[in-house]
Amino acid sequence: MAVERSDVSDDIRHQADGTGGRFHIPVEGGDAEVTYRLGGGVMIIDRTFVPPPARGGDFAMRLVRRAVEEAAARGFKVDPRCSYVARVFDFMPEWAALRA
């Protein structure tokens, strides 16, 4: 399944080490981030965090969207272990084919 790349990820940074990584945005109070691990053709998204002063914006959703775009571009399925990411998948039927 193809996921179109969004244009909202301009300020999102990606750090990866081959076995996992994180997408993050510098925000008030620190970094908003989504962390993941890779294994067997699956991106396991295990954490979403937004510092309290920056909560209520769209940072978490932007990060999740960017992680899913990256997974799709690399041919990975996504295992949403983080409860927030699992909930987002429930509301994004167009991502259903990507769910591991």
C-alpha cells in the first residue's frame, strides 16, 4: 500500500541506528518524539511523547504520520505497540494494509 508523503514534516528530524530510531520535533519543554524498533520487515512503534507545555497541538499526530510514511516508503509493516499509535491506526482505515 502506498502512503503519500505529507508536507507537514519539514521540521521533523529523524535519527536512526539501523535497529531503531526516533522521529522528533524540538518543542517547548524538550523534544516531542516517536520511537521505534525494526525487525523482520516491521517497524514497531513503541512510544509517543510530547512534553506537557507542548501538548494539545498536532505534534504527536505529525510524528506518527511521518513514521508511517517512512515505514511505507521502506516496505515495512507497522506494529503500533504504543496505545496512541494504535488508536490513530483505528481512525485511519487507509493505513489498515500497513498494520502488522
